[in-house]
Amino acid sequence: MQNKQLRRELGLFDVACLGVNSVVGAGIFLLPGHLSGLAGREAVWVFPACGVLCFAIALCFAELGGMYHATGGAYLYAREAFGPFAGFLVGWMMWLSSIIGWASVASGFSLYAEYFLPAGSSWMKHLFTALLIGGLSAINYFGIKPGSRAIHFFVAGKLLPLFIFICTGLFFIQGNDSPVSTADSGVPFVSDERNFPAAIIMALYAYSGFESIAVPAGEMKHPRRDIPRVLFFVLMFATGLYVIIQIVATGTFPVLASSDKPLADAAHSFMGKTGGILIGAGALLSMGGVNAGIALTSPRSLYVLSADGFLPRIFSRVHRGYHTPCWAILLNTVLTLALSLTGSFKYLLAVSVMVSIIQYIPACLAVIVLRRYQAERARSYRIPGGHTVPVIGLAICGWLTYHVEFKVIAATALAMALSLPFYFHRR
């Protein structure tokens, strides 16, 4: 049973900022180069394809989010549909996903920090990363409202440089290098089709995070109303933004595939050093914002597992004055610091995507099951078309899993196996 000391302080604007901040993060600053390398000019179609795939899954989260007002997100939905064991496995992987995702963003943060640091100062990158993680954890320790205000700041800080990049870069797109150019052969460029699924898997990282919107539902004023609305808005906004950015980056910087800081290098090519610094600063703010969002939601995933008796009770203790899960915040901070300082961005990215898929599958199934066993429960949103969309969502999850590297699947399975002693010991 969840602790009742958490306060409902998040309004619609707070939830919308949390959603934009969770989805529009490190991915769009770091992925355009990788996508260009995999799919060439066809990379511009990767984000629309990925957006369509994610939208089917997000519809399932929208219906489920319109049913409950408690903290937990995908964990809560799996527990209600399939019982405590399934709920625990999803909750464990959800918490693990947030830790790995946070660490991957922190690793990306250190890449863009190079723009503002002297050469050979790797220790300073690690120091800044540690200060960011520790500082944001401290802000969230002092209350969810200070944490949400930090997110407001980061959302504004990340979107402004991206809009400047788009509005300026559109005037510098070179005809023959445009992603939609047909100058070379009279038909749109088509890369090796075998690389396109891999590009979509990678692009999923730029969308992962929408599932976390429902996690702090127990601290939202109107979760059943706000969660579906925010899910729809965030996915449409992110897809449109990503497509335009990929077009500008590919059309202005022909060697995009060779860059590990693609947007900063593209901006440098048409705005000079000022452009590179602007995007570098925007990337740091964006990654800082994702850190802020995960610093807010991730401890709640640990908190709810502890509150429901699966993990030590200490992690469900709520600070009497600040009404935050203080011990859960502390453990998350320590684990994230350790991973961010030892893991690589690309490997952490791949694992984070696989763990996200594990949350998507039970959510799609839960829609079907709960329509039968909790048919009387009120829903603020119901997916039209019967079970069609959840089944499509499951098919998408199967397709995504098929294209994930085996070593990533094996590592994820090992992480799930490591959770079993905790479950059987606490039960």
C-alpha cells in the first residue's frame, strides 16, 4: 500500500513540461549523426516512422493513465492486470530503466561539455556530471514543486536554441545535400534497407520517456484528465520538431554521420563558432533537463516498489517536512553516479531502449485484460477500435525486440533474473 504523505502539487502545465522534458532530451542532440550514418538521407523518415510506432503504444498508456490516480505508471498497470509478480518485474525494470537512462544522458552531457572545456580535461567533464546529478537530486529532495520549477527552466532553455537552429538553418540547406533532394538520380536517395530498422531502434531513444509521465500520478492534481492529454501533445510535438531538425542538420552539414556532436557541428557550419556554442549550451540545458525529469520520477519508481513491500521499507520513507521519498532519492543518486562515470553513451542507450520495450509490452496487454476484468472502472479516455491498437502495439514491440542485439537482450534478462531474490525474499 502506498504512503499517503505525498502531496498532489502538479498541475497541467507542470505535467506538460515534465512530458516535453522527458521526451525531448539528449537524443535529438546526439542521434542525428548516428541516424545519418545508418540510413543516409533516408534518416529524415526515421523519426516519423518511430513516432507512429510510439503513438500506438502511447495510446495504451493514455487509456491506462485515464483509469488510475496513484503513483506507479507501468508498474501499477501490470500489477492491476496480472498480479504482484508481473507488477514487480515491470516495476523493477522500470526503475532500472530510469537509472540507466539517467546515466546515459549524463554520459551525453559530458560529450557536449567538451565545447566549454580545455582539451584533455576529462576529469572536469566527470566533475560537472557529478555536480549535475548531485545538485538535481538535492533540489528534488527539498520537494516536488522545486523539482518541477527546475524542469520549467530547462524546457525553456532547451527549446530556444533548437528553434534558433531551425529558423536559421532552413536558409542554409544546400540543394544537393537536402534529405529530400532528387538531384543525384531523379528519385529520393535510398540507403541500405537493412539499416533502417536499426536506425528506428536507435531513434526510439529520442522518444523513450513518455511512459514516465504517469509515474508521479500520485502527486498530480488531476492525473486521469492530464496524463492522456499530455501524452498526445508530447508525441506530436516531438515528432514534428525532430523531423525538421534532421532535415536542417543533414542539409547543412554533409559529413553529419562522422560527428559525435552533430547539431553543434552543423550549427557551427552555418553560424560559426557562435552557433556551435549556442547549440552546445542548448544541449547541456536539454540534458540537464532530462536529468531533472528523471531525478523527479525515478525515485518514485523505487518508492512504490518499497511501499508495496517488494523492497526494503526504508526506500518508501517520506520526509516529514518536504514530503519526498528521501532515501529513494539518495540510492538513485549513488547508482546513477556510478553508471554515468563508467558506462559509454551508445551501450547505455541500447540497454535503455530494451528496458523501455519491457514496459510497453505489459501496458499494451493490460489494456486488453483490464477492459474485461475492470470494465466498470471509469476511464477518461478509451482507445477506439476495440483491441486493434493494443494488438498493433504488441506487434510493434515484437518487431522492435527482434531488431535489438542479442547481447543487449541477454543483459536485460540477467537484470530481470537478479530481481527474483528480492521478490521471493520479501514475499
